[in-house]
Amino acid sequence: MRNTPIMHCSASSIEYKTDAASRWKPVAPPLSPHGPSRFTSLPDAARGLWRRGCGLLLVACLILGTAGRTRAEDVSTWIENQMDSIAGLYLHLHRHPELSLHEKETSARIAKELRDAGFEVTTPFGGYGVVGLIRNGDGPKLMLRCDLDGLPVKEETGMEYASTVTTSLNGVPTGVMHACGHDIHMTTVVNTARYLASHQDLWRGTLMVIGQPAEEGGRGAKAMLEDGLFEKFPKPDYALAMHVTPEISCGVLGYCPGPAMANVDSIDITMKGRGGHGSAPHTTIDPIMQAAELVVSLQTIVSREIDPSSTAVVTVGSIHGGAQHNVIGNECHLQLTVRSYTDEVRDQLLAAIQRKAKAVAQGARAPEPDIQIRQNTPVLINNEELTARVAEVFRGTFGEARVVRIPPRMGGEDFSRYGRAGVPIFMFRLGVVSQHRMDRYAAAGQQPPSLHSSQFRPDFEEALPVGIEAMTIAALDLLKPQK
Ligand code: ZN
Ligand code: ZN
């Protein structure tokens, strides 16, 4: 993974530190932090005051009249007024996470939210997927996507609203947690959908909102596409999604034109041998020795075969063979994750892995290894034109300093598949750790807990209004009525 000491943001010419403590954090000027949680940390009296403040703001807006009101002000006022319901939905989803392919209740809740907002809803679709549609005259077709699933992680944030859900995964008990922030994504997309449904005078076209199951593991987008998402429903002209990140602070939005997330392939290799007594290795063909040789050999692919200016990763994440000290087994299993940004590099990596595995086996007089390759997600390529257009809309509302260009990541996201299906896509990043907490981590020489960590904790009251506003103004721009 890259770690450039200083990144120059071409869009805003602001320097962003990429040191260990605060990657992508603006050197200046950070947002004024809202401070601690409005909904979970303040006493009731303070919460009441905050809400009355929102009410007063609404009245002030009404008194000022609509003539000079900008669309962005309208959206942010609406969000402030809806904050109880927005936080309520987030907390409900956060407390009730479900694993990939098991998102039954989550899917039902998203479907209900969309139906209540006036969408025509189809579910189940592609597993527990949800498709909501509003046709509002002639105009572009826009898809907004959120993902429904949580992870087999026991939450350890210590928050009073922490998930206590437990389940069994392959017979092993596990906690379940929205450790990738998909609860933030759902809350953002549902509330963007509610705003757009209740302000149809502001836009024209077709709005399709999808709740996609099974993002983790990369099966959900594929399932929805295979079930005919773009045949049974209008194929969109654009698709937007958002993903949270603890690497930028609340109030800041990140974008990365072009390849933004990696091709992800999972490979299972079984090195085969001939078992026997550990004291008589000459009578055997040792699969563990082959595996050990292969692990080292694989590390020369990126270092010796791939162009140094390309990015690639080959990681052996699991190796299992044998049962006890004095027995040489018949097989040894390896599991690899392989990452790249282009089809050419991907093909090169996969060919080299197969070649090396076979070569090791041949060198050991062993049978050919068994090699299974599974593509989890293809590279996520943000359409350059769409990215530039939406980033400009963001800058117009949030200001240059809050819209930052970020480097590509080697993680995977199956939102990429809608792009592969021919739709211009853009996934932006939403900062979810308050400046206040960022500063505390930085002072301690630490980084905030990453996605998939049991301690990952978005500051949702601060992050959600920004996410909803960003998604909404992007949608309003893309669905702008033609004069
Ligand atoms: Zn994830
Ligand atoms: Zn995710």
C-alpha cells in the first residue's frame, strides 16, 4: 500500500499529511468540530435545546422566504429537521446487523422506508436486494446504491448503542457488527431518497434506489445484475454510491477519479504429495516443503516480474497441512489474496502464480497442484467525467478544503460491477471520525480504528448530515430539469 509522505491535492492545492497519525487530514483549515454526540452523550435538556435550535433555524428560514433560498440551504435545513428520524434509523440498523446473504430484516426495513417515501419497491431481488423506483417525467436515469450487510465481528466500541447480536458462522459462534459502515450508507441513501421523493418539483427523470445484499465477499452486485437489474428496470445513465472512511475527518469528502479500488482475486492452491513416516522422508513427497518453497517463490512475482510503476499485491493469508510431528501428509492448502488495478497486471499475476505452483510441484516430483481462482470483485473505476462533475458540485456547497482528492486503495468493492455493466459510476468517500477524535489519536501517535475493526466507530451525528447532503445535491445536479 502506498504511503506518500505528502500528497498535493491538485484540486485545491492544499497539502494533506499522510503520516501515520492522520492520513488525508487537511493541514488547514479543519472543520469546526461539533463536539461530542448530540444524541447519545448530551443530557436530555441539552438535546432539547439543540432541537429547539433547529426549530428556530427553520422558522428563521421561513421568515427569510424562499426567494433567496439556495437548494443547498433547503437540503441542510430539511436534514436538520429530520435528524431525530435519521439518527433513529441509523441506531436501529447499527443495533441489528445481519451477515451477508442473511440480510432479511435489514432488507425489509429498507423496503419499508422506500415504500413509505413513495417508491415503487421490488424485493427480494438478487437475494435480499431491494429496488425502489420513482419515475418523475423525462430526464436522466440515476441509480443510488447502498449495501445491506454487516460482518462477523464482535463490537468492542463500548458505546451504549453497540451491537450485541450474535450468530453462528460455519458452526462457530460470532458477534455481528456493521464494522464497514454499511449502516451509514443505508441511512444516507434512504434519507436522500426521502428528500428526493418529497421534492419532486426540484428534479426530473427516473430515480432508482437499490439496497444491495452481500457486498462483503463480493457476491451481491453480481447476483442483482444476473437477476436482470438493468433489464427489468431502466438501465441508469449514472450510478452513485458512498463509502465511509476513518482516514478523513467528519465533514470532509474524498474522491478518486479513475481506478480507485482494486481487482480482488481469491486463490486456493493444494500442493499434493505422497505421505509417509516423518523419519523416512526419502519415501515420501513432502507437500509442506513444496508449500514453503512456493510462499517464497510467490513473493518474487511482484518484486521481479511486475513493472515497478504498476501496483500489485500477492498475500498468502492461510497455509494448512499435516496433523502431527511424525507424519508427512498428502496435501498442503494455501489461500491467497491477489490485488491489482488493471486486467493486464491481473492476468500476469494469475499466470505467474499458476506457473510457479506447477514448477514447485514438478521440482519435487509431485503431482500437479490443484489451483482454484475466484474473482471477488473487479477494479472499481470511477468515471472521470462524472467524478469531476460531482466533485465540483461538492466544492460549490462544502468549499475547496472539504473536498479532497484521495489516493487509490487496494481494497475491493463490488459497486465496480455496475460500472463493468456499462454504467458511469462514482463512489465517493465520507469522513466519519470527528476532528476532535482525530486530534486525540494523532496526539497519541495512533490512527483511528480501521474499517472491519471491532472498534471502528463513526461519529454518526456529525457524519450523516454531510453524507446525506452530499448525496442529495449530487442527485439534484444529475437530475436537473432541462429548461
Ligand atoms: Zn467491508
Ligand atoms: Zn464496505
